[in-house]
Amino acid sequence: MANTLKFSAQVADIVKRNSAKADSLIKMSIQDVIEDAQTPVAKGGRMRVDTGFLRASGQLSLTGMPSGPERGAPGATYNPSDANLILGIAGLKAGDTIYFGWTANYAAAREFHDGYLAGAVQKWQQIVNKYAEQLK
């Protein structure tokens, strides 16, 4: 009976460690994809930046497509905040569905022309593989 309890404890420990690794892998990979999508053209990315409103309108949600302001104030400049992304990813667990989108009313048109999200998503497997290797 003692061996059974010891074996069960070992299995529980392995599951716990691997669950933590899976959560880390998912969180880091998602963050990298979003950061890649939001990288400005000036820094080697695909997202054009004029006022910064498009980048600042990027939102992450665990409950559905995000909503927010569709237009920026005339003449204003914007800096994206990582707070929403960090908080959303921190609460993420394996198996959760995430939603990330830009609330700017011209986001779909810019994606169609520039492909900042499509280009980032195409790197998903490469990003996952990189973190999987680090976590081994």
C-alpha cells in the first residue's frame, strides 16, 4: 500500500509540473504572437503607426471579442498599454479561449492591406517550438 501512495504522489507531482509548463508555454507563446502583430513597421513589423491609436486599441479578453473606442481624438497620439495584455494572460489557463482584437474602426482594413495579425499567427508553431525547447 505504501508503494501505491508513493507512486500516486509521484504521478501527481509530474502532472502538476507539466501543467505549469503547459500554462507557461501557452502564455509566453500568445504574448509573443500579439507582440509580433503589434510591432511597428519602423521596428521591422507590419503594423503602420501614425498616431498609435491602432496599436493602443488592441485588447485581450477571455469572455468575447473586446470592445472599446473606435476612433482616436483628432491630433492626439497614443501609446499602447501592456496592462490589459498582461492581466488577461495572467488569468489564462490551458483550455481557455482567448480573444484579441483591435477596436479601431479601421483595424480590419489595415489588416487586409498589411497582414500584421496573419503574419504573426503564421509564426505560431515556430514560437511554440522555441518555448517548448526552453521548457524541456
